[in-house]
Amino acid sequence: MDWFHCNKCFTARGSNFAVSSCGHIFCETCIQSKQCSVCGSSCRYLPITDKMKPQERVFFKDPIKLIQSRLEHFSQIAHFQQTQIERVTTHYRHKSIELELRLKEVTEQAYRQLSNLQRENSDLKRQLSELRRETTELRKPLSQRRASPGQSHIDGSQRISLPVAVTSPVTPRLQSLRDRGSSLSSLMTPESAISTSSHSSIHENRTPASFRTPTRWEILT
């Protein structure tokens, strides 16, 4: 160290040197107790030996070597941090690729579901249109049957129109024949009355299709 010397006598020889708390170096000859020989201030002295603390010894090291060692240390720190940055960057890059693939898959699935829903919606609309058309076609006969004369009979889901019975008008000739028939029935014997009663009961059990005028031969018998 070319710069190392006593700040009072400027000697560099000897082995016993000390540095004051005010920043001056003295040899053992120039050291004065409790007072600096250069600035005259009260101070303390620290012997310059290998037993000094690292933060004290660093003031007597070569700055270039110190910078180189520090740079190497800084380089190690920078390399370590750069490695960590690259690791976390790689992790998030892979994560981003996975998320992009997942997003693409979900998007394609959503488009497929949307297409299926649109197709189902079209089918339902077509079915609804067909049902409306069928309902319209079914309502047309119903309205016509309501407007037609007669009675309607519902059996299940079908509606059957029954004709209304029409009674034939009673003419004066028919009325006179009925009166003559009544007078002849009062002259019948008991046997003939029983026969006539049984015959009329058989006819009552049958549903007449239409009213028929009795002939003259039937009235006389």
C-alpha cells in the first residue's frame, strides 16, 4: 500500500500503527493519549492489525480488488435472481399456453352447444308450427259441427253429431183412422185384447224408425 504512512512523521516503516476516531493514522511514536496530533481533537485509537473487524479492515484493502470481489458477488446475486425470473417466467408461459388451449376447447364446445340449441330451437319451432296448423284444421270441423242442427255426443276425443227426430204432422185423415181404431179396440174380446196387448208391447220395445200409417185391413182385424 503506497499510500499508507503516519500522518505526523510520514514514516511508513514499523509494524505498530493505529488509526484515530477522527480518521488519522499514527505510528506508535506519534500517538498521544486522548488527543489527535494532527487536528488536536479528542479521539480514540484503534490498532491496525489482522484482528480488526471486517467493516474496519475494508478501509485498508485495495479498492480495485474490493470492486472486483464485489462485482463477482454482484454477478452471483444477479445470476441467481435472473435464474429465478426465468423459472417463474417459464412457469407462467406454460400456464398461459394451457389456459389458451383450455379457452379454445371451451369456446369450441360452447359453439357446438349453441349450434345444437339453435337446431333444437328450429325443430321445436317447426313442431309448434305443425301443431298450430293441426289445431287450426281440427277447429274448422268443430265449428262446422256446432253450427249444424242436431245434438252432439262426445265419446272420448271424437264428437259425433246425432240427428234430431222429426215428428210427422197429424193430418185429419190420420186422426179419423186413429178414432176408428180406438172404437174397434173397445169391441174386442178379452183374448183378442191380450193378443193385441202383447203385440203392442213387442212393438213398444222396438225403436220405430219412422211413423207408418196403419192400413184399413189392419184396422178391421
